[in-house]
Amino acid sequence: MGSHRIQRNFRNLGPSRFHAFNQKVKTALIDKARFPDSFWGAILATLLTPYVETSDKHDAVYHESMLGSKLLISEREVLQQQLVEYLDQIASFLEMAAVRTPEILLASGFDLSRDRRGRPKASAANHSAAPAKDDEGEPA
């Protein structure tokens, strides 16, 4: 399997798309068959549990805020920002764990991108480093 990285696209999602994304990730991360408590180790209590609690609160406030209450919309925005911070930390943890077990990223619910660090730049650098040639293939 090639190297993948978690996209941090959740940082800029609107309320509805963020809610749907977060619910998908939360459902995946709390699946004990995919991620047993032993996988999380010490961060179970310090990161995953508060993330799940904040997600549950966000879910409730999200649905209530649909009625248009400015107070609830404000609370939803605060919770969404907290969740983005948790998701950033969880994504970093999963990427570190994926060095040994790459398939966990596929099970995480996060959106993934191929990690192509160095490749495009290297080929562009190689191309520009080659001497320029004229139409007959002679150095210019």
C-alpha cells in the first residue's frame, strides 16, 4: 500500500458538512473492532473520550441550532472549533500509528490523500537542470 496522509479539509467545512464528516469519523473511531481501547493507550482518556463527549454535545446543539437560535449557533461554532482541534490531534496520532499499520488510516473515517512528498518537485528540478536543447537535439 502506498503512503497516505489524512487530509485536514475538515478545518474549513461549513456546519452541515462538518457535522456529517464528524459523525462519520466518530462512528469509525469508536468501533472497538477497528480500534480497541488498547490501540489508543494513554490518549484514550485524554483525547478520544473528550473528543467523543464533545462530538455528542455538538450533535445535539447542531440539531437544535437548525431552529435559528443565535445562542445555539454560537455554541455550535465553539464546539466545532474544539472538535477541529481534537481532530487535528487524532489525525496526527493516527498518522504516526500508520507508520507501522498503514491500513488504520483507511478504517479511520478521515479523508485521505496520497503522500507524494518530493516527487513533483524532483521531476521538475530534474527537467530544469537538464541543459536546453535546440530542435536538432544539440545543446543550445
